[in-house]
Amino acid sequence: MTQASAVNAGKMSQFEKALLELRLLILSGEFEANSRLPEVLLSERIGISRTPLRQAMDRLVEEGLLERLETGGCRVASFSMNDIIDSIEIRGVMEGTAARLAAERGADPKLIKRMRVVLDELDKLVIPAHKSMDFAEYVHLNEEFHDLLSLLCQSQVVRREVRRAKRLPLASPSAFMQGQEFMEDFQASLRLAQHQHREIFDAIINREGARAEALTREHARLAKQNLNYVLNSKPDLAEKVPGLVLVSV
């Protein structure tokens, strides 16, 4: 069992446990792209029955990490660079829609208050620009910012689609952060991202829907810059980025 699942194993259903474990195994490169998943072996390894395992596999087919085989079972998907870029664009579109609707409709004051706190805490991490930055805390706060962004428009439909978009291949806001925290040029990228966070927030507060949407879509495109950085400037980091092993360059 991985560390992530061990923490909450007692609280998770068998399906949730299978989904978490299987997703981590695939993204870490435990199984090669286009390889068939061994259900019996996985069932024994994760410690669950095959029914919740198959339910988890069904979910990962929906997410795009697995593909159905005509002969039965599933294989690990492989992705092109265009697939990853398209996934990032889709997340930007969905989060941009959430930002625009939040600006147009007006956001919940409690959520706005929490977003201010998150932004202030992010400022404390990125503005000093030193190598002792608490990177794990940055990732946590960055993910909370994006979660709040999807909540501000007060639409369950939009929130669901944003969540779905973030599960697309390497489309998560934190997808390309692992292994780069001590690099000065990457920390400069984090400072730019935080500047964009502030601009998005201000546009929502000022009820500027079109601007909020455009800024949010542009913000998502930072992930493409980080992808290019990893592949072209620091290829040794590729193995540290969950899911990148599934990409055919």
C-alpha cells in the first residue's frame, strides 16, 4: 500500500482505495503504456476484490488513463504531446468559465474571504524567492486556490466539469511541479503564477467576467511552459512527473 492511501485507508471504501492505488500505479509508470493490466495480480497487490477493482478501472477509462480491449480487460493508455496540450487547454476553458461566472454572478463572501487567506499565504511562500521555500505547502495552497476557483461560481455542473478536466492526462494545476522546487527559473515561474492568481481574483472581485475568463485561460497555459521546460531543459526530471512516462515524445 502506498503512503497516500495508508493515511486514509480506514476511511475509504474499497472502490476509493482501488481508484487511488490504481491511478498512482499507472501515473508512476509501474505499468508501461499500452500494456494490459493484470487484474488478478492487481487485486492481490492492492488487497481488494476484483469487483471494486473493475469499478476503478471503469472510472480510469472515463478519465482516459485506461483503454478498453476488444478481448476484455484494459490496457494503459499512451498520449501524444498534442493530447497533453489539449488536456491543459480544456482545463483552462473550464476554469475560465468558472471564473467568468463567479465574476458575473457574484461570489460567496465566505469563499472570497478564504481565497484572500490562500493568496496571502502563497505570497509569503513565493515572494521571498529563496531556496528554502516550503514547496509541499505551495502545492497544497495552489490546489486549494484552484478548488476555490471552481466553487466561486456556485454551480455544481461547472464544478463537476472542472474536476473532470483536472483529471485529464497531466492537466492538474500541479502536474509539472515535482522535482523542480529548487530551481531558480522554476521559482520565477511560480512567482508569475502567483501574480496571475492575484489578477484573476481582482477581476472576479471587480465583476469583470471576460477579463477573469481570459486571465484564467492564460494561467492554465503556464502548464505548457513547464511541460516544455521539463522535456527540453531538464529531461532528467521527467520520471518525477506523474504520468509523463506515458507520453510519447
